[in-house]
Amino acid sequence: MDRLPTATASSAPADRGAARHRSRLFAMSPDLLAAAGFDGLLKEFNDAWEQQLGWTRAELEATPYLELVHPEDRPETEAQIARLARGEAVAEHVCRVRCKDGGVRSMAWSGGPGDEAFYIVGRDVSDRLALERELARQADRLQVTNAELQEFAYTASHDLSEPLRMVASYLGLLERRSADGLDERGRGYLAAAADGAARMRHLIDDLLLYSRVANQAPRRERVDLDEVVAGVLAVLGPAIEQTGARVHIGPLPTLEAEPVQIRQLLQNLIGNAVKFHRPGAAPVVRVGARRTHGGCVVTVADDGIGIPEGDQERIFAMFTRLHGSDEYAGTGIGLAICRRIAERHGGRIYVESEPGRGAAFHTLLPDAPSAPGTPVPPGHTS
């Protein structure tokens, strides 16, 4: 029988070279590396312990390693050591470690078991945790600020409604009783004032609608999009008739959504498709949907004036108008409302367009909520 190969004198230099490499890597690591005994003392550790914590090697060798851990974090650290003693691995354990200068560093530890010791790797995550806390504080402040702004928008819009109704009412009364006594310029002033009041009324209505969408979590229920679109076309009937628009409806699904918000989204999109048509051309609008993994995409496409690429994200911001009110009426809030509705359903909206070649607005609506505040009533499925 042939004998198995054994280590020879010629392999000794290679072994010594590998040992030197391991020793060098051990010494150079910026992470804290150690073999820690179950008797509570460090058996072997690299220079990073001294460099980052400030203790001398003699102090680290003589000090039980649990004494380096912040007192509040010791119970959980002892529990993790017990896991290592049972032969389990620890993926990440974060605790505070005392430095010689009196400071504290947050360290993330991972470890594996051994026969007479366990092996640990520690990385300083103090800066990462501080950044996470700061980001959380900023997110909280931003949430509060957004809530205050939404509340302000609602209150201001609501409080403006009554005086605006009074202004519009008196303008109408003035037109009915005194228009015949005005010259052409006076009647023009009166018409301009009435038109301004009407546009302000639309703006306030849209602000109130945006505030409601932003503040109220959608209550999902089964929504038949065929029925929703039929209702939207009935509301938009005068505009469709006036422009001679042709609206083609493809197969539409039943989905889980907030019916009022989905109706508003489709009304805004179809209304825009009818409104922004090419001069002298009757608009053609197509409404359809397709299933995707975990949801559906509802598309409203037209053959209208299109949207430049540089404006395709900007149009979803509040009060964004690409055209003057003398060209196309509107408040610049409609698409912001659409985006907010999509986001409140855990989805998103985007547009594909080329100037002069129409636009297609795609709204992704997930089957299940993927954002807080989008509850599904019990027993409902898509």
C-alpha cells in the first residue's frame, strides 16, 4: 500500500511563510481581533485594541474583558458569550466599550466558538450610530414640519373659502344689477375680477383636496376600475364634447384601493389628456391597465402636445405649470395630487412623453400596502 504524503523539511519554509502572513494581517487589521478565554481574560489580541481604546497591552491582558463593557450593556454581552460557550456563532452584537480616557465607543462584534476560547472581531460603529440617530431626528422633524404645513394649507384654504364666496357673490350681484351702467372698460374689469375669483376658487378646492389626500390614510376596498372610469367620463362629459375627444377604454381590473382617491387620480389624468391636445386636433385618449408582479399599472395615454424630458419630473411638484392660464386653465396642483394618491397606496406615478407626440402616465398600484397608513380591511384579497 502506498503511504500518504507527509510534511517534509521542504514544506517547513512555506508553513513558516504562511504563519508570517497571518501574523502580519492580524497585526495590521483596523478591527479589534482577539481570542478570548472563557475565564474572562483576553488570550491573544491585535494592536488595534491599544490604538482604539487607549489601554496598554499589559492592562488589557490583566483586565477581565467584561469590565471594559459599559455596565448597562454587560447583561446582554454575557448572554452573547454564553451563546459562544454553547458552540453558537454571533453575527452582530453592539455594545459600548470604555476607553482609557473616559470616553465610550460603540463596537459591533461578531464571533465564533472554539475549544478553549472564542474568537471575536470588533468594529467601531460610533460614527455610524451617531449618523443614524441624527437622520432619525431629522426625519422626525421633517415629518412634524410636513404635518404642520399640511395643516396650515388646509386651515388657510378653509378660512379663505368664505371670504372668497362673498367676493364672488358680490361680483355676480354687481354684474347683474350694474353692468349696463358700465362702459366697455368697466365691464372688462368686472369680468377679469370674476375670472380671478373663479380661478382662486379652483385653487382653494385643489389645496383642500391635496391636504385631505396627504393627511388621510386610504381605506382600501375592492374597486372596479370600469365603474370608476365610467363615472369619470360622465363628469368630464362637457370637456370631452367640447374638444371632440375620443376616449378608448381597454380591459380594466378590479383592485384594492381607496375608491374616492382612485376616482380623483383618474379624473385628473383623463382630464389633462383631454385638455392638453394639439391645436386644431381632436384629442385621442387611451385608458388601460396591465398586471405586474405584486400589482397593476394603470396607464392614461394621449396624442397631445407632450412634455419635454426636462420637465417630466417637475410637473409632479405643487403649483407647477408649463403653460400660462391663457393657454390652458388649471392650478398646477392636479399632478401633485396624483403623485400623493399613488404614494399613499404604496405605489408611484411617472410619465413617458415626447414633445408633440403625446404623453403616457403610468400609475403603479401594488396589490398589498407597502407603506405605512395603507390598511386593508380584513378578509379582502386582490
